[in-house]
Amino acid sequence: MNKIITISREFGSGGRTIGRETAKKLNIPCYDQELIEKVQKESGFTKEYIDKNGENASTSILNSMFGTTFGRDIVWTSQCKVISRLAEEGPCVIVGRCADYVLREKAELLKVFIHASYEKRAERIVTLYGESDTAIEKRIKEKDKRRSAYYKYYTEIEYGDARNYDVALDSGKLGIEKCVEIITDLYKN
Amino acid sequence: MNKIITISREFGSGGRTIGRETAKKLNIPCYDQELIEKVQKESGFTKEYIDKNGENASTSILNSMFGTTFGRDIVWTSQCKVISRLAEEGPCVIVGRCADYVLREKAELLKVFIHASYEKRAERIVTLYGESDTAIEKRIKEKDKRRSAYYKYYTEIEYGDARNYDVALDSGKLGIEKCVEIITDLYKN
């Protein structure tokens, strides 16, 4: 079984950057957006369809008991297949997509959760993504809600519960660089 | 404000050992049982009274709306005072007792949560404390329940939620020594 780092992260916490930097240090690939693209290619879905039915699906869709869950389940199944195949190919970092759950019996995992205070995340989103700070609060709350609902729906695990991860870090408090250092060191040892 | 490490921990996760080893490395004091003794001396309570009304209070007492909460609130108030005084005295490690919450505005905190799988904890308790493994499962579950209820009652924070801590570590997976190393390094930097 390959050694895989899975990174769950709060929106705006820098989890994707941490994943990329860690992968670079370890000289292994990092999958995030690329993963979505692979899913798309493999399944013939459009990007819009995946966005609507994937991790960022609106909670009203997630809560629906009717027809709308169909698209989501197809995207989920396809996504599980891609993640499993990537994990078989070799050591890597996978950001998001419930990879920790999908690979729980298929790889040797280092399960990471990255979070940060609301203030630090808002700051990061405004600075890095150049978004206006007027609607930031609503956007962060909505994203948090969606990820949490999505995670719970498919994994039955409480999103953000420390006990689901080998290591959980506050990137706002510790800094991106220190997080990368800790994860890299844990992976090597 | 002094730099304080607070360690919340699951029963049997080795959190107390990690606290002590970290404190030794940093050459600062570590308070756990000693803290209880200080509370006792200061308040005139007996050890039995504190055991009954402190962190290990049974959940039936915690849920009670009547007279029995009285003893617990007195122990809590006294405990808060002792923790605050210790934090004023100088840098230290404090294990348990909701110190992260008590000191949230009174010290520069490094908030740590230590957890481990049920199996690893049972193994540790049987090996280190010499307890029989027949009643271990019930004991761990009961302790988890009590700590969680106690924490929530006084802090309104969800026990074990990664977002309440700067760093959360699985001591069963990473090992006691690695946890000490990470915390020591984070404290120094």
C-alpha cells in the first residue's frame, strides 16, 4: 500500500497551498483541481455538473431525498474510483474530496486537517483571491456548511472532529510554512 | 502574558505523559494532579469531594438541574482561580481542567488536544496502569462521556473539535515522543 497524505481543510485556511508545498518538498504529486479534471475526463461530466454535485453542492441538494441526489451519487462514485486509482499509482497528496474516508482501507494514510479562525480565513481570501470583503462572511459560512454536510452525508463522520485525523493544525496560528514542515516530517518518519 | 501550553486529552491517550515530558524539555512546570492538590489546599476540599464534583463528575450529576450542581460550581470556581494564578506565576504546561477555556484571555496559549484510537488507549491503560482489560471498554466510554459533558457544560465548546485547538495529535499513531517533539518545537517558535 502506498503512503498517501490526505488533507481536509476549511475554506480559506490555506490547506491547498499546504498540500502543494508539502508535495513539492516530498517530490510527490498533489491532486486537487487536477483530480476534478481527471474525474471529468474519465466520466464525461462537464465542470459545471461536477461543481453542482460535488463537494460544493448546496445543502438543499444534499438534504433532498428526491431525484436531485442522483447526479451527486454518480459524481461521488466516479470520484471514489479516481481517488482509489491515484492512490494505487504511487505516493501522493490529495486535498479534499473525502479522500481520507475513500482510502481508509486502501492506503497507508497520514490524515491531516487544516483550519484557521474566521478572521484569518477572511484575510487570506481577500488578499490572495482578491475577493471583496463585503460578502466574505456569508461565503465562508456557506462553504463551511456545504463541506460539513457533504462530508457527513457520505462518510457519516463529523467534519472537523480531531479524532478523525492523525494531525490537525491551525494554519492561521502556526503559519503555512510550519504546517508544511510538520506534515513533511511526519510523512518521512 | 505568559506562554502556557494547555493539553486536553482523551483518557488513556498519554496526554499527561506528553505534558510532563514537554515541560521537562522546556524546563517549565507541569500541572495536573498537583493542580488538584493546590485546589484542595486552597479551598479546604477533600480529595473525594473534588473527584466527585470535578472533571470526572458523573454525567448524571452534570445533567442535574438541582442541588447537586452546587458542589460542582464551587469546585469549578476555585479551580479557575488556581489555574489563573498559576498562569500568572510563569510559563507552564497545564493538563486537563479546561485550562484552554479558563485562560483564553489571560495568557498566550498553545492549545493542544491529544487523542488515540480506542484500541491504543485500552492497550496503554492495561500495560501502564496494570488494569484488567475486562472492564476497560466500559471505563473508557464512561470517562469519554464525562469529560465531554464536563467540558461542554462549562465552556460551551464541543470537546474534541479540532477547531478549538492549535494542534491536535493522534498519539497512538504518531507516538508519544513525536508528539512531545512537535509541541516543544511549536512552543519555542
